[in-house]
Amino acid sequence: MPVGRSAIIGCPVSHSLSPALHQAAYDWLGLDWHYGRHEVTVDSLDQFIAGLDSSWRGLSCTTPVKRAVVALGAGDDTVRALGVANTVVFDGRPGQTERTRVRNTDVIGLRQALVAAGHQRPRSAAVIGNGATATSAIYALTQLGVRAGQVVGRDLAKATGLAQRARAWGVELTPRRLGDQLEPVEVVIVALPASAASALSPFADAIVAATEVVFDVLYDPWPTPLAAVAQAAGRQVISGLDLLARQAIDQVALLSGQTVPVEVFLTAAEQALAQRRAERGVGPCCVG
């Protein structure tokens, strides 16, 4: 197979472990492919795509372009339902919408991370966040059979809007403002950007008291303030590393047509995190 290129795009992306994971997968497959990272905003997306040549196989996408990339090609049922994608696959030259596919592997990654942690059929759940990842989290929960729950946001209007959209997916969500008391649930999924993680600190004890499981989509630095409280309280904690690795399985499969074991991704992620901690002079920590 000829030399290929792919990358993660978004803003910011300097923190992303995706290059380490995807490059490890390509090496494991024996592909002469190279994976990078590019700072791309919604406003610069079209210009970036126009600058790609035929060596490009696809893109991983993060904030803030997960909604904008939907227009780059044909979506499947999940992308059409959510209006959110994190994967772009070029079956021809980039920019040819008729030969480009857009997909959402966050949904599969979220679902499989929960199943791997022993939650094949969660009884109830709450999602904290109102953005693209929160949208994917709610959809993943519906696929696991959740039919009612709560959606929490710093902006109640946004939480209400997401709850209204979720009705079309068969789930009734009670919108709540961050700081409002949560009804007890089996799982809390935290889908906030790193810049907002500290906003949960004043409410961490109350959130943890309302659940058995905390799934925080962040992974560095770890533990997040909420995850630290959950660990101290003896709750099960799932980190964003599990999501990152499991959604990457499908991204690599979409681009290469081949499947890589999750252990390849997890090992690469743990090694990259260990190197970061060493560079910062921080000792090892547990990712649970």
C-alpha cells in the first residue's frame, strides 16, 4: 500500500495523544503511513481541506470542528441523527464530497468503554455537558438501552435544547443546571473540555454521591478533580483513555480496512502519558 497521511484536526490539538495511538497502529499493521496534528478552526477548515493532496487517507476531528466536518461528505445514520462527526475518510482526493465519508466513532468508543467496564445495560445515567461529545454520549447510552436520565449544563437553555433533541432518539432527559441536585444514577458521563474541568470541583462530592460510576472523557492531566473525588469515595472510575483507544479502533479500520487490537492503542497511550509526566517532572498515576 502506498505512503499515506492522516492527522487530527481541531483547536487546540497540541495535547492530543491521537498521533501516538494512530502511529502505533500503522506501525503494527506494517503501513508506511504517517499521522500528524494540525490546528484547524471552523473558519479555516475549508482552506485546510483545499490544501490536502491525494496522499491523505482521512482525518480525526475534535473540538471545535466536529459539527462543521459533517458537510465534507456523506454521513451514515448516526451522523445524520446527531449532526456530529469525528472521522473523515477520503476515498478520492480531499475536497471531493461525493467520494468522502464522514463518520462518528465516538459513539462506538463510548459504548464499548462502558461495556468493557461491565455496564452492558446501564439502568440510568446523567451526562454533564452539552457539546458534541455529550451528544455522542447520550446517543451511545440509548444504544445500551437507557430510556431516561438527566443532562446537566452550565447553561440550562443548552441542556434543555439537547434534551429536546434526544427525544427523537428515544430517551427522555431531565435538563439540569450544574449545581442542581442530581437524582441517583448508575453512571455519570462527564463530557466537558479540559478548560471546564475545574468548574465541577464545587459540586464534586454531590455528583459522586449520586452515582456508582464516573466516566470522565478527559485523560490528561489525570485524575481530573471529579475523578479524584470519585476514586477517594470508592466509586468505579473510567477515564477518557478508554474512549480514545476504543474509538481509534474504528477510525483506523475506516481508513485502512484493517483492525488493530485495543491493547496496541492503550499501550501507546500509556507510554505517551508516561513520557509527558517525566517531562513535567510528575510521578506516575493510575488511569482507572
